[in-house]
Amino acid sequence: MLFYVCNDYFGGNLMNKAKITFKGQVTIPKEVRNSLDIKEGDSVIFVIQKDYAVLKPLKKKSLKDFYGVLPATQPYSGMESVREKVHHKIAKHLLGKEKE
């Protein structure tokens, strides 16, 4: 009966129970960790919904995951060109600091 309530109310497939320690800590049951692919050291967020909370894994994204998210303002000129521009800006900044 509890499973069906969980499935209907939350739209989920799995319901587990955990106790909160006196420090406010909760051990996430193994079935939940496996289902959400949560490993040691991962972070989770709690999304508060009126009278309940939803636990969601917070996976770190690599820089590659963001490639192409924003439109380019100008064509990519290549790594050497970018390095040259960065070195030029750094040199300009350092020279400006030396004059002060």
C-alpha cells in the first residue's frame, strides 16, 4: 500500500525510510544511491515542495558539457591566436601597473 501511495503521490517507483540522527544527518539507503547513481563524495540538493522534499543528485559538469551552449560572437581563431591575445593583454596590464 505504501509503495502505491508513493507511486501515485510522488510519481516515483521506490520508497525507502531513513532516520535522522541527533545531528540532523540521514543515511541515504543503498537502493536509492544505486538508483540515482550517487557515489561517495557526490553532492545532493533538496528541493522543497510544500510538505515534502525531493532529493536530487548534483553532478559536476565538465567544461565539455557546456561546449556550444552560447552562440559565438566571432569565429574561433585558434589556440595560438588566443594565447597571443592573452599574453598581449597580460603584458599591457603589467606595463600599465609599472607606470603607476
